[in-house]
Amino acid sequence: MDFSKLPKIRDEDRESQFGYVHGVSGPVVTASNMAGAAMYELVRVGHSELVGEIIRLEGDMATVQVYEETSGVSVGDPVLRTGKPLSVELGPGIMGSIFDGIQRPLKDISDTTQSIYIPRGINVTALSKDIKWEFNPSKSIKV
């Protein structure tokens, strides 16, 4: 999934798309004001826009599994609904690449940050749109 194309908290002006952090316990965040959200919807949590997924809905409360380090996330921080499910991008570019658990390419992150650590909230494209791949479809290949 190309997280750079998802809505950003700073760019969103529709208040209906926002919930607010109600509590944090490790990688699990509870958010209020989430009426209208969907199960397994991708959300951006806090000012660092951490990637998370709604795993439980009850009334206007949502339980969110955050896939990044949640230190620094505080009660009252924004939670942006994206309206999209967590998904991956497929193509020949995944061959030979190493990704983290939410399909961010580790080499691209390392090249960008000059570090072996993955910074919180980093957005990198999963598959390069600049590289051309040779592809010849064949009827003999069965899936």
C-alpha cells in the first residue's frame, strides 16, 4: 500500500473524518468519536500519523491496532479515518525486496533516513513507479 497517497491529518479539513485518542495501552489505542468507521479500516493515529487498523467497534468507540511504536501518542491526539482497508501492492517489484510488516521497503527507508531504524510515521512508496519490468504473458502458466 502506498501510504504517501493516503489522507494526511494536516491536509484533512472534514471534522467528520476525525476521532480522538481516548486511551493507549502498548500498540492498542482506543479512539472516540469514530461513529461511521468500519472494521479493518486503515487509520492514521496521532500527530506522527502512525499506521493503524480498526479491530473493534462499539458505539462511537474504536479499538485500533497500531503497527508502529506508540510512545508519544497522547489522549486527545487526532485519529484520521481513511475509508480504505489495509492492503498491499502487488507487482514484479516485490521480488528481491525486503519489506516491514506493512509493506514499507527497508532499503528505501534506510536510503532516506541513513539509519538502520525505521522512524515512526515514515511514508515511502512500496513499489517504484519509475522502474520498468519486462513481462510476457503466457497461456501455459496456470495459477
